[in-house]
Amino acid sequence: MNLPFTKIINIDNPIQQLFPTKNPHFSSPPLWLSLSPTVTGISRTTSRKQNILNPQKMDSSGQCHNRKRMFRQSHSSCSPLYFFTVRSFVLCSSFLTFLSLLSSTIPFNSSAFRPVLVVSRLSNSAKSIQDFHKLLMPIKIENRVLFPHDVLLLVADGRKNGFIKKGIIAELECVYYRKNVMDNAIVDKENVSSVDEYDEFRSIVRCPIPSVNYSTVVNLRWRYKNEKLREENGLRMTENQTVHSWENVTYGAVLDGETVVVFAKGLNLRPARESDPGQFSCHFGLGNWETDERFMFTTKALVAGQEVVRCSLPRSIRNNPDKASGIQVTIGVTPRVRARGHERSLLPSVAKIFDAKSEQKKKGEGKYELCACTMVWNQAFALREWILYHAWLGVERWFIYDNNSDDGIEEVVRELDLEDYNVTRHVWPWIKTQEAGFSHCALRAKRECNWVSFMDVDEYFYFPYSTPRHQRFRELGYAGQNSLRTLVSNFSSSPNTIGEIRTSCHSFGPSGLNSPPSQGVTVGYTCRLQSPERHKSIIRPDALDATLLNVVHHFHLRKGFEYLNLPESTAVLNHYKYQVWEVFRSKFYRRVATYVADWQQNQNEGSRDRAPGLGTEAIEPPDWPLKFCEVWDTGLRDFVLSNFADIWTGLLPWERSPSR
């Protein structure tokens, strides 16, 4: 008895069973039937697994051979079973969707196919394809922060959507809306100032400050090639219209064991002193606490100081620390004297929890012995000399906190990292936050480094070794390679209580120069003030106080640790503070430290943080090249020329040859 056709399909060869053919003109199947089982949508592995589970369906080897021979002789010009697989259906649907979108932007008519218009239409099609790609990348602005010179936009999924690719600035534009006008079509537009990576969740886009008649609720849109799409996209006012002030915002959060360290502007706490943590609390959530408080967890602050508050983690996060990254955090502030209408208030926030171990670079086993951290603004020209010199002295890892540079420093960092100098650039857009930035860096380095040196890129360690104790080094004539690393490693043994090593700074002047020295600061500037000014520190991250309090030059240590002052006969820091005027005048733009007045302000004009006698205006004194010169000191210059210069060309590693 013949069974119905659909019931005799063999799972090993459904094509042949469904569509048998006896056409002698085809000795082999079509190309699409010759594809692998995976490509055609049929899983041979699945078929075999089914036969293994049901032995009664297994055929003899002869039957299998006959079936394979019949399959090779068969053909089918259009098999529905192959054609309408899931993959084919998805591809066809995507193509039809693309044609639909394409037809909505390009008027296909009879004239579009005239020979004289073919080139023009192909050009329009190419533009529309580019626009279609942008339609698939919506711009989601999470937060806006108003700074003195620009509006900073935090854009979600920026890395995923290609915001960091080269040339992206030319494809974006800033859109502005008139104040108190409901018609969103009334806009102004400006070029994007810069685009940068920020964290694993967001990218940064900077837009110019809007003119007086326009709102600071700045939007972004793609520069569509098609004019119709340009008009229709990016003009609608975004749902999130909040703009935060840089002076009053929670801007960072880092995991540290079972606690979270939160960074905020607007706490107005006294410098270098621990504050009462009882007035602060931390608030966690996946939602927007400004509109939906149901998603919040609250914990008490453990310690507080300057711009840093440390809180315990909620139990749910503490039990799942690997899933903490990306959770939003802010700080609650309770007035010391409660009055009616003055309950706890929450600071505006753009902060998400960051886990330092998520970006830790593998080094094999153990930690780096010596790392370095600095904060810079437009110091790309100085970075290479500073890193190559200190790498020779033994620094193994570099943390560069970029405070809104626009001089191409990211390219310099990328080149150095490719040369195995292990340099990481961390975008730090928050102005007047150097102390908090150093606290942040100490937390990041804690997992990787035994010791971290905090210094500026115009400061260089130098070992004079002028005492009889160091006779061995004096016989060599100079400090050996990795001398700085060797020095700190002597204090790394477990019972040692030294948590910070402080080194005195000698301030060098312009040394008679009128233009930047071509061989670098270590060779060019050789005249300094006689007495040292201040000091800088190398710290053990695990020895720091829980508040992470610091005054840039040194940190507060936890109980049981102490600092050591290195004698000047052992080591000093050459601080090339007063360079030629074209370099020095940039200090008038803005100071990075929180509690140091900018030089344009009429405050603390006699402070050692300022240049004596300069006042508040960036006007070059007539005798500037001769200032701050009391002692000629060529020790570091001679050391550099003896140990770094190329024996054939005389060029230093950071010096550009005339041909470049």
C-alpha cells in the first residue's frame, strides 16, 4: 500500500524524497544544493542524533549508498524547502526593508533610469546607503554637563556605535533650540568640538556654548547626505532635557572591596581635612532617581573628605560585585541643622560604578613594582621625554589623566603604548579636581602596583649620589638603570611601615632661553633657584587612609604607616617649572588643583603656587629669560647626554631628527 507522499520523507535526505527527478540533462545538483548542510539550513548532525536515538530508522550501508547516488543524479532548480529557510527569510526580509527605506528617500521614477542620469542616481544611492547606516545608529544622550567653555554630552553606547572612529566629528553636528519656544524646528547648529571615549558605557561629545538666545539643552544629529533626512532627524527635542552644572554634580564612582568611593562637586568640604560622614549617604539604582525612587538602595557614608565620600555597598551588590559596573550612584546630603523643608537632598549625578579590575592589563604574575600617575592639559609635546627618561629609571606602568587636552595627546599615548611603554590614557573631563583625580588613580593602581609616583610631566627624578655612602655609584659616575625602582623595592618588604617616600623639588628657570630647547627640558634648562620648593611623593596604595585625602604633593596615610623624607644627597626632583614664556603662559589658562586659585584671580598672589611678581595677567616680563636663576646645575643634563644620546647621530630618543 502506498503511503501519502508527505509521510515517507527520510530525515537524512528530505530533498530527494520530496522532489525526485529523472532529468538526464543534469548529472550534478545546482550550486545552491551543493552547499554544506549548515549553509542550506539542514543540520546533518541533528539528523544523525535523531537516528541514534531511534535505531529502527537506521538504514543499511547499501541503502545509504544508493540514496547518495540518487541524490547526485537528482536536481531541483528551485527547492522551496531550501529557499525558505530561516536564514533566507531573514535576509530577504532585511533586503525588502532596505528597499522600502531607500524608496522613501529616493524618488524612483521613469526619469531615474534614463542613461544620462544613471551616474547621478548611483551617487544618490551611495549617499542613501550611508544615511541608512546612520539611521540604524540612534544617538542617545544620557547626560549634559555645562562647563565654562563647552557643553559636555555623555552619549550611551558610543563605543558600540562607532563614536570613537577617526573622522567621526565631521559626521556629527550640535543642535541648539531657542529658549522658551515650543517649535523644535527653530534651531541653530554648530560643529562638534571633540569626541572622545569615556568609559565602557559612554562616549563624550563636546559642543560649543550656545549663544544667549539658545538653550543649553544641546542635541546631536548626524550630517545626513540626503537633505530630507537631515531635516527630519535630530530636530525633535529629546525627552531628557536636564543640564547639570560642573560645580554641583556627582561625577564618578569606583569599587574598592566591599565599599564604593564616590566623587562629587558641590560638597564644599575643607581641604586636607576629614569631614563628618554622618551628613552623607550613597544612593544606588538602575532607574532615574530624579523621577522614580523605587529603584534606589541607600547606604551610609563611612568616611568623607574634600570631594570624596566612601560608602558601604548594598548587600545585593556586595554579593554580586561582578555585576556592579554600570549601576548609577549619587550622594545624599543632610544639613547639619535640620529645619522644616531642609531634609536630605540628592546631588545631580552622571556617575556609574566603575570596577578597576575590568581594565587591568595582564602582566603575568604579581604586581608592577613601580608605576607613575599624572594629570595633564595640552602636554603632548612633553610626554615622550618624560616617559622614556623615567622608564629607564624603572617605571613600568603609566596612568595619564587627560584633563580636556586638544593637542593630539591620544596619538602620542597610542604610539608609546605600541612601543611597549604600557601607557594608559584616562579621559578626565572634570575641571579643578586634581586631588580627586589622584585619589581615583590611586584606586585604579591599587590592583596593579606596589608603588605609585604622583608627579607632573615637567618633573624629573635625579640621583646625584654625592655622599660617601654612595661611593659605589660615584665610581660609576651615575645612577644605574632601574635605580628608582630599586630604591622603592627596598621598602616593599612586608614588615616595613614606610607608606610614602617624599622627594624635594628644585625649581628651574628659563636659563636664558627664548624658545623651547630642541633637546628637551632635561638638557635645555640648567639654572635654578638655590632652595628647594615643596616635594612630591611615591606612595603605597594599600597604605593610604580610607578618605584618600591628598594635597597633590602627598597623601594621608592610615594608622601604622609613616612617610620618609629622602635626603637631597640621595635623590631630588628637577622641576622645570618656569620654562620659556610661550610654554609658561599656559598656566594662566586654568589651574587643575581644586583648592588653588587660578592665576587670573586676585587671590593668594604671594603663594608659592604662583610665579612671584607676575600678578594676574599673562604679560611677559622683559627680563623673563633671566628670572629664577640662582645656581647653575648641569648634573642631569650631563647624565642625559652621556646615557641617552645616540652614538652616531647624537640625537636623544625623544628628539626629532631634521628629516622628520
